[in-house]
Amino acid sequence: MQKLIHWLEEGKGRAVMGWVLAALFIVGFSIYLSHRRYTGPADEGTFTQALVAVSLVDGNGFSTPVRTPQVVAFLEAHDVPFDPEEPLPELYHAPLYPLVLAGALAVLPEDFRAWLWEAPGLAAFRADFFLLAVNLLLFWLSCALLWLLARMLFNLRSAWVALGGYLLSVSVWEGVLGVTGLPLLVVLLLALLLVLNSVERRRREGRKALGALALAGALCGLLFLSDYTAGLVALPVAGYLLWAFQKGGRGIAVGLLALGFFVISGPWMAREVALAGSPVGLAWQEVALRDGDPTASPHEVRNAMSAELPPLSLRKTINKGLDGLKGNLRSGLWTGGALVFAAFFVAGLFYRFKDPATDALRWLAAAIVVMLLLGQPFLDNGLGERLPTQWVAPLIIVFGAGFFLILIESTAQRSELERHGLVAIVLLLQGLPLAHLVLEPPSRAYYAYPPYSPRLMHLMKTGLQNKFYAGFGLMADVPAGVAWYSGEYVWAQPAQYRDFDAVLQRQPIGALYLSPAVLDRPFFAELLQDGGKRAWDDPRRNFSWGAVYAGLPGRTTPSFLPLQKTLRIWDNTYVLMDVRALRPEDTQPSTASP
């Protein structure tokens, strides 16, 4: 007993107990916050990547049940005919997050997986909580890596303060509860800094670090496979190696970095080149696109039945990048997750750390932050679900916490109580936005309505199987969400009606799901395109969807639309059906309970 007491009070037991208590707090707080604030996936990109994971587990490879008109037209232009019974290859998103989800899903028993995908209840869909569980596991791993990195670069107290700042960041939790895979990027970035810390210390000790250099390249490749813009991290890492090995071995260091990068990412890039002629598939076109620009809208381009890719306008790309850079510098850097610690990080750039390795890695971290803040706005279309200001926040917190503690410990006159008080004040300021989030009324449902309704979208599957003739397809303005909750192939609603006609040439559409994602926005421009009262009855015109939307309140549809039966579910939520797709016993109007 005395040995146990000594072990707990003075030996390793004290550290072990500290970690156990911290782990219990982190897990407990994660579950509590998830219970109050989790509302399921909230964007089409997240749903699409989750669907790819399901396709992987089902043996269909990196494919998706979402029928995007651009992908269909692009494949047909490259002699790959459309097959309504087969999924389409995924050509827009990086593969690692779906692969991680698929790996987690594959280890589950088949009965448990079937239970996850049973019909959703009124308040939740179980498979959404699977996505949350994976993101929480990655988040807990990122907590451990962040603590370890701060401990190795600074000291034990800095590690705990950095971990506290990370846990109290509201933006970090928004990324975790958004189930976008943000913690995966954080894990890889922190692991990369840990490896490069080993490289730097080995270099200063005159020891070789060949394996660590190749591992750093592999982690850069994994970052690229998690989010294509994250591949920019490899550039400052290569620059750091050129500086660090300026006395000799530059070529070997950079060569091993490149080797590790391409060994990991090469097979995927080869697959994308074979399918789309580009190492990143069709994602390269995001450089030319910008959300909110009607002349370069990602929605318009992806949902057009055209194999022609958008032209790259240098002027538009520069304007897009400068606007994004302004937003990053004005608010993103400060509100992206680091919050209070961002100020200490920036101020710490004017201070030289005593440990040369820590000082060198601080400048590397600063270069990574600058590279992402500068480069990402030019490459992204504005719809990215993982903002770099969020997933570089842990680096800012680590170095910001280290510099903050150096400041308060540099004055010998301060008592230990004063130092603890200053740390408490900083953590309190860091946690105020999170406290506001926690104190808000809890979510009444665990899904993101509007526009997603798991129960209603699952009924689309029931209707397709029981009421529709075989061969008719589904279409939706939020196709990935409908595909996730229904388990069916779903066409993305084309932005132009002429492309809807092109879809009908490939597969008849039995039902169209319209949600607040489209109907909550103004569509006056689309109404004006129709040219006046009842202009839509002229069969010679290329119509817009404005005529269809205008008739929804009165449950009337223009004569040119084959979907003549209108079912109103809620405000700005409708299902349009083709009566020819319905079996005879179901042609009478019926009510559906959401």
C-alpha cells in the first residue's frame, strides 16, 4: 500500500492519473457537447464522402450513387456510357477521409452495420452517429498528439495549457461536430510536426534521419489525399529542408520527402489521370469556380450535362484569391480556432526561443500557416467543408501557448498563484464563445433541417421500391443527402431545365425532391428568363426552373414538365412525381407523413 501511495504521489503514477483524469474529462465533455449540439452532416460534400465510404465497403470502389450531370457527360465523352444500374466514379473529392470511414465501417459486424442503416426515427439517423464517432476518435487522437508536441517543444505546463486552449476552442468543436473529417487533417499535421521535430533534433546531433524524412513525405502525401489544398503544406516543408541541410544533403532530404509523397499519393493520382486526365480528377476546375459568382458557379458547372470544362480566367482567379486572403487575414486567422492564442503566436514571431529546434519549427509552422492562408483562397471554390484556418489552429495554439508561458514565467516577482491566475484568464477568454454555444438550448433533432430530413428522404426509397415502376430514377436539389438517407441512386437537379431534358434521355425521372436549399433563395432571375406570363407553355423555348417554382404554392406545374403531380410536405419542401411512373393502384393522391 505504501508503495502504491508513493507511486501515486511522487512516481509515474501521478502523471498516469493526470492523463486518466484528462482523458475521462475529454471523453465526457465530448459526449455532453455532442448530445447538446450535434445535428448531423450539414453539407453535400460531407454526405458525398460518406457515400463513397459505403461504396468502398460494398465493394464498388471509389464511386458514388450521386448522378452528377457533368460526370455523366464527361465519361460519355471519353467512351464510358452511362449505366443506370451502376454507381459513378468519384472525381471531385480527395479519398482519405472516405477511406478512413470505410475502414471503421468494415470492422463493424454486418448485423450492426445493418442496424445503423435501418429506417430513421423522428429525431435521428443512426448512421449519422457513426460519422460522429469516427470524428470524435480522431479528435481524441489529435488531443494526445497536440499534448505530446507541446511537451516536446516546450514543457509540461505548456502542454496542458495548449491542450486546454484546444479543448476550449469553439471553432475546433464546430469542425468536429460538423463530421467533415477536419480532425483527420489535424492528426496528420501534428504527426508531421512531430516527425520534423525528430528530423531537426537528429540533424543537430549529427545523426541521420532518412526514415523520418521519408515518413514526413508520406504524411504530406496523406494530407494531400485528405484535402487537395492541404498538399500545399509540402512546399514549406521542402523549403525548411533546403534551409536545414544547406551544409550538405539537400538533395537527399528533398528527394526522400518527394519519394514519400509520391509513394503514398501516386496510385491515386494515376487513377485520376486515367479517369479524368488530371492528378486531382475534376477537382482542378475549382480554381476557375467561385461560389456566389453567377458566371463561375460550382453548382451550375457540376450540374450541367456538358463535358466542356470551365475556362480559367486569370482575372477572376486573382480576384477570388485576394478576396479570400482578405477574409483570412481580417477574421479567419483570429476566429479559425486559435482565438486568443493567435495573438500570442503572432507576437511570438518577434521572440527567439532558447531551444534552436523549437525556434526552427516555429518558423516552419509560421510558413505553413502563411502558405495555406495565401494559397487556399486561389484554389478553393468557396464551398470547401474544411477551412485551413481551422485545421492549422492547433499549431498556432501550441506555439502561442509556449510563448504565453514564457512571458508570464519571465518575471520572477510573480507568485505561482498569479501565474495560475493569468493562465485561467486566458483560458476563460478562449472558452467564452464555447460557453455561449453550450448554454444555447439543445438541438431538438440530430439532423440538419433544413434542408435534410432523414425520415422523409427514407420514404423516397420506400416510394421508389413500392409505388414506382422499375427503371425510374430519383432527382433532388440535395442529392447526396437523399442518397445517404434513402440508400438509392439520386440525380443532382440540373441548374438549367435543358439539362433536365438531357437527363431524361438517359433515365426517366419518377420523382424530384425540392428542399429549402433551393426554394428558400430568391429565384426572380429565373422567372425573368421565362419572358412573361405563361411563356413556359411555348415548347420551342429553353425554359428555366423559375416556372416550376412559381407554380408550387398552387400545386400547378407547367405543361412542359413531365412531373405533373405535386406533393407539398412542408413550407418550401415539395416532391414532384411523374404519374406515368406510378403503378395503377397508387395513382390516386395520397398523403405522406414526414
